[in-house]
Amino acid sequence: MNVNALVMKEINTNLVRKTLQTKREATKHQIAEATGLSTVTVGTILQTLIDKNMVFDAGLADSRGGRPAQLFRFNENYAHALILFTHEENGLDMLYVRVADLNGDCVYEYNTPLTDITLHTFEPYIDAALEKYSSIRVIGFGLPGIEIDGEIVLLDYPALVGTPFIKHYQDRYQLPVIVENDVNAAGLGYCRRHQMESKGAIVYLYFPQKYQPGGGICIDGQLYKGTSNYAGEVAGMPLGIDWGDPALYTSRERICEAIATLIRGISYLLNPHRVILYGKFLTDLHLADIQQRCDALLPAPSIPQLHLAADFTLDYQTGIIAETLELLAPQISLSL
């Protein structure tokens, strides 16, 4: 078989796999209709995927007259992703451990507070997860900071700054490892959960109080992180706001003015369609106040829609799972 034929075979295999994963289960004919491939080609590919335990027979489809067709189901437990992410909760630094199947659904969850976060802090939790799920094929970390070329260069946990974080965990576990910023992951997760993958920019702003605020930027449904992953570090914008002042968050007038000023700067630069806000202290009254201030600060065509996020942890979890699973997805595809 020549190279072109091998490439086309791989493309068709990925197409069938992704189609069945999206549908969860389908007949050979349904997959052929969805992919444009012949039923013979689909049948051959399905057998290959069955042999690899990526697909299994799921019984017979409901008959509409005539012989019922064989159903095939994507095996979402063929492999798993291990996710570890941290963020502040009620003043505590919390670690969230998740094992997700290939559909992004969690099959294992564990939460615990962390008092001391160093390069080796996560190892016992990874060891325990690997012992329980030998099918883990990739590890994803969500951390409140910036990673460049595998090294942590900015983080809320000083002991990790300057460490070769990704190399350490890749070498120790011999698995692919990804690290993503917490707000980037939350922004992506919010867009995925609310199916906001249309054209334009969406900005997710997170106000944790214990640490500096951060932003995640999604453009056309994809994360935008900038040349060196610094995009979204909104606390560094020269707006004259002391985000580290605890009194700022106890005054509704002051915090609403600060957030509206921040949104104004972002709007003139990115002109986002929506700005999503999350902070434990934020209420609908804050949102209305911030919206009113934005209406006064910005010309009408550039005023973004403002929304409060209900669950930062779920947004964060959804985003980091999605990014980690991308490491397991075959990348070869046909571009027209």
C-alpha cells in the first residue's frame, strides 16, 4: 500500500471513529450516510476498530420492517484522561482530581484541600489514579499561571515557578502531559457547555479575591493565548486598580466601577460579543450595575453582552478535560 493510500485509510478511519463517537451508537448504513463513505469501506473500518476494542457490537437496531441492522457503539472507556486542577474555594487552595472517558464524562472524582504546593505535590494523587485506572493515557493539569515551553514562569504557587513541570511529569509517568491556565480552561469550558462556538470573541473574567483576577479569551470557539501565553493577564493592565485591596471587593460601587473599567479596556481592544464574569461575591445586582456603567462608558455598537457564570469549577473542569482529550485524538485529517 503506497503512502497516499495509507494516509487516506487513516483519514477515513478517523472520520468513522469521530462520527460514531458523536452519535454514540449507529448502524453501518447511518455511518456511511454521515461520512459519505461506502458501506463496504465503513464495514472494513468498523471491524478494525472492533479488533482494537475502540468499538463494540451493541445489538440490533429497532426494525422498521425487514431484517434489523447491527448497531455499533463507540467504546468511550477504551482510554481515559487524568485531570488535576486547582483553584481557590472559600479561601482554600483546592485540588480537583478527575478521570474522564473519551466522551469527556467523569468516571472518578476526588477533591481535597492543599496546604503546600510543590513540584511533587501531585504525585500521590496520580499514583492512586493510575493504580485504579490502568487505561489512563494522558495527564492534564489546570493551574493559575503561565507555562512556556514546559516551564512554569508565572504562578500563584511560588514553589512551582521556574520548575520544568511538564518534563518532570512526562519523565515520571511516561505519558503525554498538558498544562493549561485556569481561566483559559474555564473560558473554553463555558463556551463548550453553552455551545458558544460561533464567530467572534468571548472573554471570561475570573475574580478569586485571594489572588489577582485573570481572563480567558476564546475567538471563533478557540482559545487565544498570545505569543507567550500571556493573553488574559488582565491584572497587569495599567488601569490604576489595586486588585489586591480586600476592601475593593466589599464595596459594590468600587468593584463595579473597577470591573466596568476593565471591560471598557477589553472592549476597545477585542470588541468581544460577550463577557462572562465569575466571582463568589458577584450577584445580579452587581451585574446590573456593571452593565449600566458599561452602557455609559462605551459606544452602543461596542457594548458586550454581560453574563454571570454560575459554576467556575464546572467550566474549568469541562475546559481542561476537552483540552487534555485533544492529545488523544488522531490529528490527521483532510482539509478542503
